[in-house]
Amino acid sequence: MDWSDLAKQVIGLGAPMLGTALGGPLGGAAGQILAAALGTATAAPSAVQVALPQADPARLAQAEAQWIETIRAEAEAQRAAIAETQQTIRAEIASDDVVQRWWRPVYAFELTLECAGLWTVLIHEFWTGDVVTINALVNATALFVAYWGFRFGVLGVYFSGRTREKLCAATGQDVPGVVEKLVKAVVKKK
């Protein structure tokens, strides 16, 4: 038995937010709150299942309120973190620092030249038939995949961030990311 087995029962007893949480990825955390509110001997789904039929509705309402407050506090913490990040981005946009403005484009050009260089070496070695170098490059494939995976990941984050910076500069407002949109949706439900 796990926490998701209790979701429908808890929703039926009048705690829809807590019950929904029990059925999702935060089920363990929601279950801990529910077990504490019901005063079960252990914070296990089986112990809570035994206690639910005779549970005082006020205790269930208390667990629901505590869960809502926990989610609200987490959303507020995320909102504050996102606001601080956005403040940093705005300060960077306003900066006239040459390094701040040029490090990302230089990084992109350098990575492009690096890839072109490897392909040039590879084509040259195929052309000349240098099997030793070709074998060495083939044996280093896992290293290249990990190395360039990281490098291109950083470049992708740069492109995404730069797009947000340009939209912010054009509109004069922060462009919310996925996490910020989620936090705003949760905080609006107050």
C-alpha cells in the first residue's frame, strides 16, 4: 500500500487538495502531514488508512489547511527566488561591461569553430586513410558526446536566456518562465 491508495478516500472526506497531493509525486510529504494531524502511531499509509474512518473532520480540515499553507510557502519561496533572478538579469542587461555583453557570443563562436575543427580533422583523416587517428577519434566518441552535450546544453541555456532578455528589453516587463508561471498560478488561488 502507498499514499496514492488513500487519495480518493481523503478527497471523499472533504480534503481535496490533500487527497490530490497523496495521489501525486508529493504524496509522501502530504501523507506525513495527514498522519501527524490524525495522530497515528506511524506515518505509514496503512496506519492512516486504519485511522481515517473514525477521524475527526476537524483534524482532517487541519491537515488540509496545513498542506495548503505548505504549498503556499513553497510557492512564495520560489516567487522570491525568481524575482531575485529577474533582478539580476535586469542588472546584467543594463550593464555596459564588455565581458558581460560578449562572453556568450564568443562562447557560441568558439564552440562552432571547435566542431568545425573536429570535422575538418575527421574528413582529412578519411581522405588520407589514416586509420590510427580515425580509431582514436572513434574510441573517444563517449568523451565527445559528454563534453559537447554539456557545451551545447550551456549554449541552449544561453539562447533561451538571451531571448528572455530581449523580450524583457522590448516590453519593459519580465517574461515569466515555466516555473514562474506555475508559482503565479498557485499564489493566485489564495
